[in-house]
Amino acid sequence: MAAAAALLVNAALWGVSWWPFRQLQALGLHSLWATSLVYLLIVAAVVARWPDAPRQVLRTRTLWPLVVSSGLGTASFLWAVTIGDVIRVVLLFYLMPAWAALLARWLLAEPLGAPVVGRVVLAIAGAAVVLAPSDAGWPLPRDPADGLAIGGGMAFALTGVLLRREAGRPHQARAFAMFSGGLVVAGALALVLTALGRVPAPPAPDPGWLLAVAALAVVFGLGNLCLQYGAARLPANVTAVVLLSEVVFAAVSALALDGGSWSARLLAGGAMILAAALLAVRDGRG
């Protein structure tokens, strides 16, 4: 029960993460800058705990793609929920199991049997329903948030596959690679897009948003500790089912705080996406 509760805490923290990032955006701090600053503090804590972790990652080239994939996934998801309909974003993000199956076939040579193909088709069909416009046009992303959600899900799926491939590496090296990705990728994107005039520069230092960033770093760090505690004590398929509750937390908080809305089309497509994810859990495959 304690392990399941820890996983629920992690899912809840991620499910409602959109709200504080929107508050920071309202204060003038773009989500990319907020993400990079939050992960700067987390990386500092990781280095304080494991001083050798950066050197382990630097000398292990196979961990470098993990830095990029985890950073892209984190930055894309947090950017998407900051600017888009939260419920729609989270559902599109949870196409992860479909992308994971295809990536595992490519990178890990895992077979694509009929059940796997069926789940992929079901998830993509669900996405098509979610994306389908009311005028019967093509089911394509309607705004940047849709694209960020789908791309972020792909990046997180790749992160999961890479973590399986690098399972023999020291856990502190893998943790540093993942956390540093949030700093490096979000920070690099923020710098480039700010230079191009697409993202506003951070506002002048102010206790309000500085304290909020520090609090988010603590919250995300706590979420990671809860994830590690729960995942280490429960079977992988149980962990995956519990973490799917993030969709519920996101939907409830979005409806309560005016961050998203339901529709029959969204409900139908979301049910198909989540069914594909649950089938992947049942079969013990990502």
C-alpha cells in the first residue's frame, strides 16, 4: 500500500504540474526557462549526492541519447500543458506505449507480434479520433500543443527504451543523465528561441517566481523519490497501471481549474488510447 501510495503521489504531482507552470508563465517566466531552472536545482542536488555522476555520464557515450530524449520529453510535455488543453495534451502524450513498441523493435530487436501491432493500431486510431476536426478534415495536430504532446510522448517512449538498454549502468549515472536532460535541452531551447524572439527572456529576479521555482524543484524531486520507492517494490505492470492515474489527476484538475474540457470525441479517442496502454501493461510490454 505504501508503494502504491508513493506512485499515486508521483502521478498526482505530474498530473497537476500544468497549473504552477501556467502561473509562472503569467508572471513572465516561459515554461522552457522555468523547466531549465527547476532542473538546474535538481541537478545540483544530484551532484551533491553523487559527485561522480557527471563524470560517469560524460565517459559513457551510450547515455548521451538518454540526456537528449529525457530532456525533450520533459520540456515538450511541460510546454504543451502550459499552452494547450490539458486533457487533450495528456491523452496525446499517452500514445507512449505505441511509440515504445516501435522503438523497442528498432533499438532492442523486440518482435512485433500481432498483439503488439493491434495495440499500436488501436492507440493511433484513438489519436486520430482525438485529432479529428469537427469539419471532417484530416486528423492532424491543430496547434503547437498537440505537436508538443505527441513529440514529448515519443521522446519519453525513447527514454524508456534507452533505460532498458542501459539497465546495467549505475543508477546514479542514469538519474543524472535524465535530470541533466531537463536542464540542458530546455535551457538550450530557451536560449535559442529567446535569441530568435520566439520566447521572452526571463523577467528580473523576484522572490515570487524564484520561490515558486525552488518549490517546484522540491516537488519534482519528491515525485522522483516516490517513483523510485514505488517502482522498486511493485511489479512493473502494477507500476504502469498506477502511473496511468496521472490522466485522471490531470483531467480532474483541468476541469476544476479551467485548464481543459471534455467532448464526446475526446472521450472516445482517449478511451482507445488508454485501452491500448492498459493492454500493453497486461502483456508486460511497453
